[in-house]
Amino acid sequence: MPLNNISDLRLIAEKLYIVVFLLLCMAGVVFPFSVAATNVALGGALVIGVLSGTWGNGALRMWRCYRGLCIAMLLYWGLLLLGLLWSHDRVWGIHVISRQWEWLLVPIITEIMASGHWRTRFLAALSIGLVVHLGFCLLQMFGYVTVTTDASSAADATGHIGHIGFGAVYGMWAGWLLLWGWRRHGWPRMVAWLIAIWAWTFIFMAQGRSGYVVALALFLAVLWKILFRKGDWRWLAWIGGVVILVSGVLAMGPAKERLQITWQNIQAIEHGDIYDAGPRWSMWKAALKIWQSHAGLGVGTGGFPNAAAKMAKLHPEFNYGGITGQVAAHPHNMYLLALTRWSVWGMGAFLLLIWTWIRTGWKMDWRASEAGALIFLSGTALAIQGLTAPSLEEHFEAILAVLLLGSGLAMAQDT
């Protein structure tokens, strides 16, 4: 091939890299506001990334550097595809698979964000979008804007994200801001920490109770990694102070009533009143019964709604939200969803994925780089959120986890 042709190909590849990067930045800015715009930007990045070879380069980079994580990912999403073979509803199974295409972006982000300059700009774009959305939530709280998103109102100001995923999204981001600020000095540190406090305040004002657990767990994890030193127990005073502060907020703030509801639900379960305990408890018990009746391979990818509908007829005492004929698309629990879909094999694949993901980030040196935090915080947020929601399949939580995971994997190779 002539030399000028080789140069032309390199120039085209560089331009395509820039286009993919710009699309990722666009997605980072708009993702808290618009599902459609985010999908267009990320879809464009995926198509161009595959055609330009960026995806292949990123996949090779991940396989060389993070083989355990790659194997865990292949096992889980491979099982998602394989589960169509024995699915009780293949049409819905294909729909489930089609909604998880964003995970294909991880190799592209890992490759593109290998450049420190591009990664810094990307994380800045993502942070701008989240800060603007927090401002939007503030306007919503005072009634200046109206949001049509379900589970979001002036009394529960969570913007376009909604209260189910709000705590996970802002818990990941605020945890990273805490570490980012700690590694800097002067006004950048103060700005980062003030924004993080703003995010945590809105998390605890929202109705998403699992978000409280996510935010607190990630906050304590960051404190542990940056404060703990062998033989120095002063970190206990910090963590103790945080626990006391959060306890006070929960006792006096808007979260108090929601935690009381949770406690009442637990008491109802203890007395055997599952109907009065709330829909999630019924869904979880129904999911266990579905697994028990299909313990070999589960109901397959997409088989849960049909199985849940049959279980609702067999057990009218279950509470699915008070809507006659309502069928749950999932049991509001990622662990039970994997168990019902693919039995113990699915549960094992999900646990392996989460464990490998979290461990990859935890064992890194967080004082030297934010890479470990980006990986750990995204995996841990989905692991905790997965107790009350299908975290890997929820748009906002999953998109942010993909973006942070890819950025963290790239950053770890750049340090």
C-alpha cells in the first residue's frame, strides 16, 4: 500500500476517534435529561466504534489487562443470550436483550479514554450534566419546572431520573467527587466537596430508600480508602462522626417517614401479613416460588412476566400494587431476577460478575489514582441497588455504570 494511503487511513482513524469521543461527551451531558438523546449519542458511538476498529482494540486491551472481569462479563451476558433457548417468552426475552446494548460500549470507552486529556474532558462533561440536573431538581422542588417522569414531583424532586435510580446515580458520582476533591487542594477541593454535599442532600430528600444505603456505603468506602492507614485508628472517629450525622438526618429529615414505612413492612412480614407489607415483598416471595417450580434451568430470558402472572393467579394473597391483573416485568431484585431466569447458574454468574467487578476496583491504590474508585463505586452501586431493582437493566444506573467502569479501566492503564 502506498505511504500516502496509510497516512490517509491513520488520519481517518484519528477523526473517527474524535467523533466517538464527542458523542460520548454529548451522552454524558444529556443523559440525566433525555433517554432518547442519550441513546442516539451512545448508539452512534457504538456503530462508529465497531466500524473503525475501536471496539476491537478496546476488547483486546480489556482481555489482556482484565481477563477475570472479561470472563465474568462473557459468562453473564452469554447466559442472557443462551437463556432464550428455554425461555417461556422469547419475544420478551429479545426485548430484554435489546435493552442491554449499552454494555457493548465498555471496550470502546476503555480504548477512547486511554488518553488522560480526553478522559478529563469527558468526566468534566459528565459532571456538567449532573450538576445542571441537580439545579433542575432544585427548580422542581420550588415549583418552577414540572417533570412528567414517573416517581418525580415537587415533593420528591429527582428530575428526569426518578427516585428509584436517583440515589444510585448521584451516590456513584458524589463518591467519586469526594475522592477527586481529596486528591486536590484549594478551591477545586472545596467546589467538589460542596457539590458532593449538594448531591447527598438531594439523595436523602428523595423517596428512593435504597439510594440512602448506596450513598452511605459508597461514602464510607471512600473514607476507608483515603483515611485508613495501618496502626492509625483516627479513621474510626471520622466514620463514627459520619454515622452519627447521617442518623440525625434520617431521624429528623424527610427520610424519616420513608424509613418508618420500611420498618412497618418488616413487622408485617414477621406477622405473616405479606399483603400489607408492600408489593416488593410479594414480588420477592413470588420469585422464589417461580424458581422452586423451575429449579433446573429457570424460566429463561424473558420468562419472568408469564411466570409471575401464573403465580399471581395461584396466590391471590400476594400484593402486586393493588392493580387488578397487573403483571410484574421483574421482581424488583436483580439477584432474584437472575435466579428465576437461569436458576442457581444465573445467580452464580451474576454474583461472579459483581464480585470480580468490585474486587478489581477495590484492590487498586485510590491515593495514586481515581481509577479504582470509578470501577468500585459503579459496581458496588449496582450490587446494592440490585437488592431492590433490576440494576443492570435500569437506564440511568446502567448508563452511568458503563461510563464510569470504562473510564476507570482506561485510567488504570494510564497510571
